Amino acid sequence: MVCFRLSPVPGSGLVLLCLVLGAVSSYALELNLTDSEKALCLYAKWQMNFTIPYETTSKSYKTVTISNFGTPTYNGSICGDNQNGSRIAVQFGSGFSWIVNFTKSVSVYSIDSISFSYNTGDNTTFPDAKDKGILTVNESVAFKIPLNDIFRCNSLSSLVKNGVVQNYWDVHVQAFVQNGTVSTNEYLCEKDNTTTTVAPIVPTTVPSPTTTSSPTTTPSPKEKPDVGSYLVKNGSDTCLLATMGLQLNVTHDKVASVININPNVTGYSGSCHPQTALLRLNSSNIKYLDFVFAVKNENRFYLKEVNVSMYLANGSVFSFANNNLSYWDAPLGSSYMCNKEQTVSVSGEFQINTFDLRVQPFNVKDGKYSTAGPLPPKRCFSPSLHLPPCWVQSPPQEGSRLELLLQFRRLKKVSPG
């Protein structure tokens, strides 16, 4: 932990700021703000990052994640009182700022609003950005907390607006601290207040015939995951659809784990742009699981990137990102579909098994998947089932119904062997 003192905030005494390098290449920020009498008036400790899409000069779209805040300043942070609100103001990088406003009433205080400003003129963060300037995302929160309670939310919380995703976790904050002492009474967010029992994974050691080093353990077999339906909206219009069962395979410190994602307790968000689309999943143990789709050759889409950060059973954090993938390729205006189990190999330590997969990240019409078009050639079919394990569904073209009937007639003549 590196602690240092910043210059005094006008009217608020000294600020002591401690930065701890987090497990996901992010910083945990801890702020102790004191008043003119050197009594603690505001305490905050949290982690955050920001994912921002932007258009380049070549008319393509990129996404950048900001998680390293360097040496931030806290100019404009104030304690507040009965007449004036409290505020956390953070400045970092070149033209970036983050502000949280608090208000107070007789028995509660509120996280009133959050604003985030970023500078696309920063060529290091936004290389080849088409538009240069400072953009601001304002979000009204109005979350009430009992006065003299500290708010705690270890679970991931996300705000999504104008394509910008703000992620917060490990949050501990108390504004309008009474008598200069942080409260021992915790007010929990809804996700932290929900107790989830996770079945322990009992690994089985697999001996290695050729080496005496510590072997990798393999988990017990896992049942097929439940299928979840997810969507992303651009305003009031649905712009991305995904239906799939997800099973995560993680190897960390030579211990392999298999984790089924339960769609009933999984949140989702994202953003859509002409050249890229993002689906983000999160839960109590998954900070974020990102699926980033991209357009290629102006007429096809594919899964280009997967980013993950999650808690493992032993309490450690596993994080990985790969932006050079090529899965689920299909024409624009179509949906990619695969009923059989597929594996997305993100790295040697992280794979995703998908079941009953169907995705359409672009050109969604009326909130529905594209209707079935012509079936693929016979070589794409599973001989034993007479059904295609994976195929593309496109808007029907002229003559496609006749071709569909002909394909089925040809299929009937194919023997299972």
C-alpha cells in the first residue's frame, strides 16, 4: 500500500489518499477527508473502471478500458453540512474526472448523482479518435442510506449510458461522518444482502506420468448449465440478442474449476455501435464477463474479444482478456446458432463452453432474431441427427422456401451412417 498526503482541500483540512494495486489491474482508492478541525467527515474506499467506445479516423470503432488512475488529485472534494451537500471529486490522467455528490436529510443521506468526464483528445488513451474533446456522462442515482451507517457493496455494480460502462465494486462509503468516527453499522446493497450458497468444487488429483512437479487438479463433472436470454438496448430499441448456456473452465494455480453461470442471478448490460457491440454479464462472483463483437469486411460479424474478472472459490481473483479471437462468424443481419456444445478458447487457463447458443449482435429488427433462411449444405449436418449442429439464420430471400423444402427432401435420403 502506498499512502501519501495531497495538498489541503480548501475548507476541508488534509486529504490522506492510499492507493493499493488491485488484482484486476485496477486501483483501490481510499479517501479520508477531514474538516477544518481535523475531524473525519467523509470516508470512501472503492474500486472502479470505465469502458468507453469511440470512433476512429478510419471510421472503425474501438473500445478502451480505463482502470489505472495514476496519481489522482481530489480538488473540489468537500465535507458538506446541513445546508450544503458533500462531494468526492477525483481528477486523473489528461482531462479525466469523476464526481459523486451526496445530500443529507434528517435521518438519511443519499448518493445523489455520479458524473464521469473523459477526454478523447488524449491520444494515448484514445489513439486515432475521430472526435476530440471532453465528454461527460451524468447519472442520477438517488440511493438513500441511513445517517451514521456506512454503505457497503462488494458486488459489482454497473452504470451504462451513451455506451459508456462504469463499474464499481468493493465499495465502502460514509458521507457526513458523525463525531469523526466511521460507523460500524453497515448498510448493504441488494446484491450483498442476498446470500448465495455455492456448492464447493472438490478437485481430484490427476498424476502425471512424466513429471514430478505439482499436478493440475481437475474438477468433478458439472451438469449442463441453464440457458439464459440476454439483450442490449440502444435507447428503446433492442440492438443485441443472445441466448446461451455458459460454463466457465478456469485453471488457476494448477487447480481447475468448472463454473456454471446461473442466468437467474446474472445481470447484463452492454452497448451497440455500427462496428462493435458489447454484452457484459455480472453476478456476485463475476465482476464482469464481456463478449465483444465486431464487423469485418463490412458484411459479416464475429466474436472478437472476451474479457473476464471473477472471484474463485478460494477468494482469489482471476482476470484475463483476449481481443484477438475469431468465433461465431456469420453475415450481418443474421443470427449465429449452435445447439451442440462449443468451446471458446480464450487462453490456456480460461475456456467457455456454450450450449444452445444463439446470438445476433447487429441489425436486430423488432427485438427478434432473424427468421430462418436456407439450410446449409449437407456437409454441415450431423449425420446421426439429420440436423445441423451449428448454422446461421438469415432473413429469408426470394426462393428460399422452395430451397428449404428441397434441402429437407435430400436429408430424408441420407442414412444415419
